[in-house]
Amino acid sequence: MEKEKKLPIRLQGNALDIELRKIGKIIERMADPDIFTWLNRSESPSQTDIYRAATIVADRLCGSVTNPIIRNAQERRQLAAIQNWLETRQYRKLVGQDGVKFDQMPPGTFCFRMNVPINLETGKVINIPVDVAIKPKSSSMDELPVFLEAKSAGDFTNVNKRRKEEAIKMSQLRSTYGDQVQFNLFLCGYFDSGYLGYEAAEGIDWVWEHRIDDLAGFGL
């Protein structure tokens, strides 16, 4: 009979123990002592310490998995609210197969997740995604659509980390198409004065989802 194949164990006994201790020390240096409170103590952790740390780690792991799911669902809901508001006012939705570029949109139309080309300082042209492009009914064919970015947040921390994203996008649009660009935010959730002040300083306006009728202030 053919002998069973096994992976060779290169480290045994004291050698294996030494290597495992090295790994343990690396983990200790990377670990958060506010969570793993026993790292700075000589005595072993209690069951309460271990349970508390495990609960925090599990909560953070669940958050890292669920937050993108919740954020995507929130965005779909926000876009649905915008679509309903526009269609109630006789705007027509353009879809991908219509093949209409953002600067060719007829007045009275809108489109979701449209790519807009911008010029980088290097001379390279790239596309940046815009959540919503709306061509006001009263606009002419040579006018740019109104751009909206749908944003939702469950706490104040993440939005202040991400507030530069919109400012960079606005700067890129302006450098390519001039100061007539209208790039605004459609907000739901926790956005504090620090975030709003930062965006306002960049010339970015916003509408709260619970006050969706304020979209009319953009000429819609």
C-alpha cells in the first residue's frame, strides 16, 4: 500500500515554541492595549478580560462586513428617492443603452452613475463616476447638467475621514469644465458642522434627504 503523504514538520519541540513566541510578540506589538488590557500587566487575563476583548473584536469584524452592505443599500434607497422626485416632475431617466454622454443630455432628463471625463495635471484624461446627473428643463443644450453625490453615514467619524473625496472631485470638475460646474451632495445621516463647513468652503452645496424638495433650489 502506498504510504500516506504528510507535510513535513520542520520545527519541533523548543524550536517551534521559540518561533511561536516570536509571532506572539509581533501580535502583542500590533494589538490595541485598550482592548487587550492584560498586555501591560504581569498577571494572566481573567475570563472577563478575554470575553470583553473578544466582544469588541467581533463587533468590529461584523461592522467591517456589514457597513458596505448597509451603505450600498442606503445609496440605492437614496437614488430611488431622487428618481421618484424627478419623475413626479416629468423628468425622464436615461439608461446605459441610450448611449447619451453627460454633455449631450437633453433638458428634462437624468441619469445614474454616469462617467464624466476630467483632465489631470499630467495631461491624462480619466473618467470619474458621478451618482446622479440631471439636466434641468430650463437649461440649454450647451449647459452642463447638475451633478449630485448620494452620501449616507451612521456616525460622524467616517464622514470626516472621507470629506476630501468630494472636494477633490469638485476641484477636478472645475479645472476641466470651469466654475459653472454644479456639484452638490444628497445627504442622509450624521454629517456635522465640520464636514459641512469643509464642503461649503469648496463651493459644494447639499440637500438633506428628509428635505428633498430643496432640490428645486438647484433649478430643477
